[in-house]
Amino acid sequence: MPGTHWIAPSILSADFARLGAEVDAAVAAGADLVHFDVMDNHYVPNLTVGPVVCEALRRHGIAVPIDVHLMVRPVDRIVPDFAAAGATYITFHPEASEHVDRTIKLIRDNGCKPGLAFNPATALEWLDYTLEELELVLLMSVNPGFGGQTFIPAVLPKIAEVRRRVDASGRAVRVEVDGGIKVDNIAAAAQAGADTFVAGSAIFGSKDYGATIRAMRSQLAQARLER
């Protein structure tokens, strides 16, 4: 069974002209961790933030875990930089690494918690060989590259299969879902087995971050009762 539900606002949808204040507001509103969508205009068709932004937020005083999702190729070169900048989790796509086990070990060796990310059409077989080494499995519920996309419901059975594998392993691996998460669909993702929810535009695009996060938690509480 999933543990405590975590909500992770994605800074991709924040106002970058006032990013420190935006993240402060999200944390004050009840965010459990801060999600970084790192895109390189190679692995995905967009370019976003690097380690300097992570470091700047730590210097600003952000103390909650920082959840770095690398949508970059190659992966290994950037891992030590994000670790030094203050990342807590570092998650990457197996297709973007030449040696997946080596990248997982590199993340651990740099003091961070490793995660593996799966696009909607990426098979889960990578977990056959890596789950025992992971702290997080990220299921993309949109195709990566841009914020504000619509949730793909076909990912729900995939979330359920990851939850089954995690429960069978007996390990406390987070099951995260990223893409199009909003108040009206977060419960479905939780019922499928997710316990960590990335939400960008749903939070940073709302007028009241606290009200939005409270509404999400209400939906998650109901999903827990129904699961």
C-alpha cells in the first residue's frame, strides 16, 4: 500500500521573475517537495533549468526536498552538479543513459536518492533489473517536453503495475506521477497506486495555492478511503 501522499509543485509553471517567492508560497501552502523539470532541447524539445537554479533556491532558504527530474541526454555529466546544488532525488530516463546501473550508482555515490522515469509508451521491463536499487519510480502521464498538457488516462494501469511491483519488493519506493495532474484527476492516480503527485499549472496557475493543495489533499483522503 502507498504511504503518505506527497504533493510536488513543478517550478516549470512558476513565475521565474519571482521564483524564490513562488516556491516559498508553494511550500507555505503545504507542498511536500519541489519538483524540477530539467529539459535539454535534445532528449526533449524544450530547454528549462540547470543546477544553478537549484543552488539558488537552496541559498534562498528552501529546505524541503528537491525532486530533480532529468529529461536530458547524456545523464551522467549533470548528476554531480545537481547533487552539489542540493538535489534530494535525481530521476532519469533509462533511454537517456548508456549504462542504467552505472547512472543509478552515480546518483547514490553523490549522496542523492535515485529514481527511474517512464514515458507513457516506455515498457516497465527496466524495473526487472533496477527496482532493488531505486528510491522512486516516476510515471509520465504526458509525453515529456512541455508543461500544461492533458493527463493520459491509459497510464493508470501502468501506475497500478508499478505499485504491484513495489509492494512485492517490500521496499519503500515512491511511486510518482507527473503530467496533467489536477484536483479532478489526482484521486484516480492515487487509487491506481501513486503516492507522489507532480502538479505544475494546477498549482502555480491557480489564484490560491493553499486552496488548490487543500483540495488535492481532500481528494487524496477520499481516494485512500476508497482504495
